[in-house]
Amino acid sequence: MHKFILHTTPREAVRLTEGDPKKVILTFALPIFLSQLFQQLYNTADAWIVGHFLGDDAFAAVSSSGNLIYLFISFFVGASMGAGVVISRYFGANDLEKVSRAVHTNVLVSLILGLVLSVCGVLLTPQILVWMNTDPDVLPLSTLYFRCYFAGSLTVVMYNSLKGVMSAVGDSRRPLWYLIFSSVLNVFLDWLFVGVLGRGVEWAAIATVIAQTASMFLCLRQLTKKGTVYQLSLKKLRIDPAILRQIVHYGIPTGVQNSVIGLANVLVQSNINTFGAEAMAACGAYSKIEGFAFLPIMSFSMAMTTYISQNLGAGEHERVKQGARFGLITSVFLAELVGVLIYLFAEPFLTAFVTDPESIRIGVLQCHTETLFYFLLSFSHCVAGICRGAGKAIVPMFVMLSVWCVLRIIYITVAMHLMHEIVLLFWAYPITWAISSVIYLIYYKKSNWAGGFA
């Protein structure tokens, strides 16, 4: 195998195969955590500004968008994570020629998929919202918001793809700065368009697209710099069949996993919609609060994928196990800590988004049902990240498909048939988190997941 060393600076790429695993993981995960924090802050500010200036129906339209957007975006983002595994693997093995081939293949494929998503999202949004039983009072605003968002979703896909390239070689700091910039820009544009100029919900979506586009161009500017380990050249954009097969092998299972989670969540949202606009607003507010609990979960899940992949590429099997243990323990502890805080202060957190007493009551009920089980959610996501980094992406795909999709849908269908109570919908999450955690624990303990790539 031909290998060569391409000059790079420590600020541009970080080898996670060297140094104390705990320090390396924390150093890499912290910028990811801060990136997720700023993303959550501007998502929260987006919903708050809309609710404050345009009312509860507009807030319900925007805040209930998360599950549908996740359903559309998640497959493409998950598929690009397969490219991150391939890039991390070759970077860990110091095979930078294949790193370059993987980068260019990934970017071109993401460009094609992003265009497909934009077209499908704009065309299918109205019918999907009807299928989701969206409240008729909210439907026009939701349709307008979604269509504007999906019209610019190409930039969302490309941003995640380019950010993933940098993260795959250990550069998690630049994506942080780019996201901070886009977050501030998004909040400013929300305030300008909605608060100052008095525009409608569609302008909140336009503000998000503009901010995502700005961060995409910042990532593109960095990747096209000469002399970096991930240097991107427009002339070299082509699909390498061998690399594409690896990206598909590692990425499609993750994309399917994300999509089935999104599908199940859309089903939950469609059932929530049957309880009226108050329930939509309540659950939308809860989703903004819950997003903060996902910060340590997603940070360590993503960090584990890159860490495991780089170290297996370098043949550091014992180091892989040490890092995995530390990542699991830390992620679970932090997620549960956030869950306890949300449980204790549910009502004041919710009143920041909704004022209707019924919406607050439903939101508190959801918080008190789900938040103390965040440790299960964290464990499942972290083991899934470990599996992806080890090239075992098929494992979390089957677990999520069978438990978080099929079993969750069966539970919801039966529960809603027997008793139309919204609390039964909320229990769908802790129950399926618990079952998946047991399966993941058995797999983690009994299998040879750290044995290398399949």
C-alpha cells in the first residue's frame, strides 16, 4: 500500500492515536460540545423570537419542525458519517493518498444528495404535514416554514459533509468557530427579519438557510487551502468506486439508522398533533430544552466514532478499549446530570417558550416522564458511536430499526388504541431507550467490536 506524508500543522489535524486517551477525547469532544451548544442556542433563540413576536401558532409551526427536518436531513448526514469513518481510518493509518480520494468522493456525493433533498423536501412537505395530522390552524405556517427551509437544504447537507471531513482528521476547533459565527448571524437575522421588520415564519427559515450557507462557505474556504491534509480541489472532484463502496458500507447503515429514528419520531409527532396546538407547542418547547441534554450525548458519540476509527486504523486496540470506557462513563454521567436539572426546573424552563397554562402542564408532564432516563439514551448513542468507529455500523442500524422504530411504533399504535392519553406517547421513549441499552450492553461486553474493520 502506497503511503506518503503530507505536511500539515497540529492546528489543522490532530492524531487521536497519541497521548493520554482521556485527555485526547476531552480535548477533541469539547469543541464538538461547544458547537452543539451554540447550535442548540440558536435553534432555541429562533423558536423564542418567532413565538415572542408572532404568537403561539407560529411557535408551534416552527418548534414542531424538528422531527420532520430530522427525518429528511438525517439520512444524508448519517451517510456522510460513513465517509468520516473512512477518512479517519486512513488518516490513522497515515495513508493520506486515500484520505484525499475519500474527501473528494464524499464532497461530490454530498453535493448530489443535497440537490435531491432540496427538490424532494419542497415537493413533498405539504402532503407529509397532512399525513402527520398537523393542526389545521398551524398547517399553512408549517408548510411555508418547511418549504423555505428545504429550498436551502443543499447548504445544510454540504456544511455537515465539509465539517465531517475536518472532524475526521481531528480538527474539531474550526467547525466550532464557524458554527459560532453562523449562530450569531442566525439569531441576528431572526431578530431583524421577524422582530424589526415584522416578517412571517418563512423568514425565520430563510435566516437559518443564510447562516448555514455562510458556515458552509467558511468550511469550503478552509478545505481548499493548499498544504492541508484534507486539501480539496475542484478539479479532483470525482467518485472513486472503491472508496464509494466503503462509504456506502459504513454510511448507509448510519443513514438508515438515523432515518428510522426520524420516522418513529415523526409518528410520535403526528400523534401529538392530534391533541391540538397546545400539545404541539408544549412538546416543541420540551424539544428545545431536551436539546441541551443531547449536548454531551452527541459530543461523546461523535468523538467516539473518530477516536475509535483513527486508533483502529493505527492498530491501537488496547487504546481503543480504554477510550471507549472513558467515553461511555463520562457521557452517561453528564447526560443524567442535565436530566436531573431539567426535571427539577421544568416549569420555569418551559415558560421561557410558552405561556398557555395547558401547554405548560403538558410540557412539565413530558419532562417528568422522560428526563430521569437520559442515562439510557446516552448509553445507547455512545455505544452506537463506538460501533460506527469500529466499522460495525450495521449493529446500531439493526438495533435502532427494531427497537427505536418497529417496537416504538407498535407500542404507540397499541397504546393510543387502548387509551388516548398523551403521557403514553411520552413513555415510548424511556421504554425503548431501556431495551436498546440492554442490547447494546450485551453486544459491548460479549462481541469482538474492537477487533478491527470488517
